[in-house]
Amino acid sequence: MKESNLHRLILRDVCDADTRLFRNHVGYGLVIRHKNPAVRERIMSACIEMAERMGGSGERMRFGLAPDSADLIGAHRELVTPQWCDRMAGKVVAVFCSIEVKTATGRPGDGQVNWDGFMRGFGARSGFARSVEEARDIIKNTKQG
């Protein structure tokens, strides 16, 4: 299954009254598809120059949370119990969620592994999912590693 199809399935099947996830596209505001990075750069520069020649302006604008941040981000509603924090017991908090979607053969990059570790270090529900079930396990905080 393609990664984009798995994104859609996870968003459809995991989001509910207690969980909201959003697609986190990371990149530049001008999307040029070309396999050669040098050619892609020349195309972007030419587009900016053309806009300026026609009386406009242009710039590259980065969008998304951060480089190597997860494909799906959001929050899960969690009821605080006395075992967790006695003085906040009964209150609802939002726990940040971060899911990097991978195909059956996809491997996380070093930056993605670092992002996951960073998020976990701050208490987020974070991990790599190859299926809807694995995404649910991350959100419910039952998936290990």
C-alpha cells in the first residue's frame, strides 16, 4: 500500500471524539517536481525571476512543523487520574501525538528517529506506524518502541 493511502486510512479510522490528527506537509511554498535537485533549484529560481520581471515578487517559503517532523500530528484527550497527578485529577488534558507513516518496506531516516525521540522525551505519544492498528496503539500509548 502506498504511504499516501495509509495516511488517509489512519486519518479516517483513528480520529474520533478523543483524537484529532492532521496531515503535516513539510516543504517549500513552490512545489516543483523533478528528480534532479539542481534542475529543481534552477526552475524555482526562474519562477521567482519571472514574477519579478512581471512586476511581482517571489520567495521560497518553508511550510510545515519542522524538517523531519512526523506525517501526522495532533492531540489525544486524556482524563487525568489521581495516580497521574492528584491535584489535577478529573481534568482533561491534550497529549500531543506524532505519527510517522511508513510502508511495509519503508525505513525511518535519522532525522525522523531524532524527532520521535525528541517528542517522546517531552511526553508526546509518538512513533512509526505501518498500519491503522499501529497508529491506534501509538495514540493509546500501548505501542512500545
